[in-house]
Amino acid sequence: MAAQRTSDLLPEVRDFLTSGRLGGVIDGQTVVSADEHLFATRDPGSGEVIAEVCGLQGDDVDRAVQAAQRAFVQSSWARLAPAERAAALHRLADAVEGRKAILAQIEALDCGKLLPQAAGDVQNFVDTMRYFADLSQHVQQRSVLAVARHEAWTSRHPWGPCGFIVPWNFPFLLVGWGIAPALAAGNTVVIKPAEDTPLSAIYLGRLAKEIGLPDGLINVVPGLGETAGAALASHPGLRRLSFTGSPEVGRLVAEACGRNLVPVKLELGGKGAAVVFEDTELDDTVEKLVQAITFHTGQVCCDATRWLIHRPIYDRFVEASAQRMKQVRIGYQLDRQSQMGPVVSQKQRERVLGYLQRGVQEGAELVLEGGPEQVPGRDGFFVKPALLAGSLDNVAAREEIFGPVAYLTPFQDEEEAIQLANATDYGLANSVWTTDLSRAARVADAMVAGNSWINAHNLFPHGVPYAGVGKSGMGGGVLSVLTLLDYWRSLSVVRPL
């Protein structure tokens, strides 16, 4: 890491990044790999290497799953009263919140997220941990069944070791969404962070040890997807696995889990629609949709990337959107003046630019050009926001780009709007924008997706199930009581009378 950059960092962050190669955490101990398995993680805003990370291998993953199994059987975690487990998880949440500034800077530096957004992700981890810790104390784990001539009940029990393969766009937040319900239910966990963004998970593994959580309860195995990720997905010792990422990799993960009959939860991509009717508050809707598509530089699976606009306001909406997007300040993620940072890597920048080129080649109108952006003093992976328009039968309208690119098309009436919104293999999240709440509810209910939002986009209140259908996922959702129930197996007990 360049010397002139370290002065921008908190001392604790600087010490963490300069402490030598960063290893995984297995059974409460730091685990390193051989030199040939080291990989670099880079600051997306500068392109500079910020740390060398140990790429753990299949035998390391096996050790982690075995450690999680031992902790499940030998520690008291699974047998604790829910209130006692909840107290330990609140202690973890308190420790994370106490180091919020440190973790936020690590997260921003590692994945290119604006610092306030990274701080929000850390707080979301804290809130998620507390939500499931509290919820677990109020869900009955034994239910009596009314069955003639029998005494019968069902009881819920933790599964055992649970695996989590986490993506690079929300590394810390999604660790929280995954492990909080699993831990609250009494399971143990193995986390495989994305190779682009492993730092916050490694820090969490160390923190769990520091505050005295049982060894083996939280294990972290950084490494490449084709080694550590594949080893975790195919491990027969897991009892459940959760994967968040692309549909292409999701299929491979599901196939690997299927061979071992391990239940798998897949949270995959999206190509969401924003359906905007003529009676919407136009300026407010433009503002909110531009904020959504530029949030974390458009690297959000549930984003509204297809903007379906009622024909009477289409021209005005397109013009207003282009003007607002031009005003977005692109800059380094630790710069408080920045409104949009870099994408996560050079590979991702090439993906975004490639889709822009292919979209135009297939006939899309280039409303706002986009393209690479230069930020003075930073050789990072910056792109400009872009707007395309035209027929939805275009590669940029059909496939997930994962960048600050929206695709606009007009619709004539409510029926056509619903048809266009549902004309996709994805099914994650859409939004409806109108002052007619009856119409809003009607259209929202007609969406073939896991989530519909009204006059807003990207809403994730704790307690509301969030999941996808089609290419967007399978196996249950997150953030609600249904998620907690996923991490208990059900047992029926019957006695004849």
C-alpha cells in the first residue's frame, strides 16, 4: 500500500493491513497458506494492493467444517437457552458497533463503497444480529399437535455446521444476513468471503475470538472460488449452505450441494423493473431512481435497471434522468464529496463498458454515454453512469450488467407495463411509482418476483421476507422469521394413547 495513502487511514486499519499476510480463522486460530497460494486484494479507487491474503485450500476448508462440527457437538452453543445465545450475539453486535469506524473504512477500502454507505452496512450487520438474537427468544421451538388418540408435538433443533459463500458487493452486510439467523438458531458457521473483498470477514473472525465466542463457532476461509468456494460447496459435512452471487455460479453450487443432499439457499442476480406511471411525482421519482442506480455504482442485484415509463411522460422523464445523472459526483470512496465511487475491479469495469458497447451495437439509443471516468490522483476503476433506451429485446435490457446503467422503454397502459416487467428470466425485485395507491397495489401484486416496492426502491426492513424466483434464487429468503425457521430442523414426536 502506497505510503501517501496510509495517512488517510485510522491507526487500527493501518495496523490491520500492515500486519503481514492475512490468514483465515479456523477453530479460533489464524491459518496461513503457502506462498504460492497468496493473492492480493486491491483498493478499487486507486488500483493499489492493500493487503496480501492467504488463499486457503480444500484441506483447510475441511478443517474449518470439522472445527464447526466439533464446536456444534462439544461446545455448549447449541444447547444454550435462547436467551443465553442471544446475550452472546448482542455482545458480538456491541463489539462490531464499537469498531464501526474501523470496519467501515476496511469495507470502503476493500470494495470501493463510499464510506457513509460502508458505515451503513456495518450498522445493518449490527441491527441484523440483534434482530435475530431477539427473535430467537420469542419463537416457540415446540408446538403441540391436536391429533386424535395420540400425544404429539413437533420440536425444532439446530442443524449443525452451515456454510456461507458471500459476494463482493456487500461483503459485511451479507455476512450478517447469513450468519445471524444461523447462529441465533444454535448452528455453527463457515464463511467463504469473495476473493475481491475478504478483509471484513477476516476481521470479524478475529473479533469473535477476541470477545470470547467459542472456538469453531465462526470460521473464515478466504480463497479463490474454484478452490475454497468449490470445496465448501461440495463438503459433505455441511448441513446447510447459503450462496449469494451470479446465477451461473449458483447453478454449480446447487449441483455440488445436490450431490450431498445438502439443502441450499441461493440469492442470485436480478434485472428489476421500475414501472413509472404518468401521475407520479416526476422529479422525486427521477431523484430516487438515479440514487438507486448509482448507489454502490450500480453493483446491487435488486436494483431497478429497467425503467418502464408511461408514454405521456416518457420524453420528460428521459431528459430529467439524463440531466440528473450528469450531476453525480464521481470520486474516491474515502472522499466525503464523492457521490459515486469505483466498481470493484478492472474486470468489472470491462464488463460494464462491454455491455454498453454491445447494447448500442444491438440498436439501443445512447441517451447518456457513460464510459470510463478519470479521477485526478487516482488510478481506480471508475465509470460514468449511463442511460440506454429502446426495445427490451436487447442484451443490455435482458442481462444483468452490475453497474450504473439503466435501460428505458415506454409503455402504453397498465397491462403492457405488467407484461414488460415480467418479461425476464429473473425475478428479484421491482417497484411501482404512482400516486394512485390502488393501482400501485394491483400492479405490485401482479409482479412475478420475490419483492415489489411502492414509490421506493431497495427497501429491506427486518421482519419482511426478501427472496427471489426464477434466475434470482431459490431455497428461501432472508431477514424474517421464515429465515430463522430455515436454520432449525423439525422433529415430530408421537405417542399413542
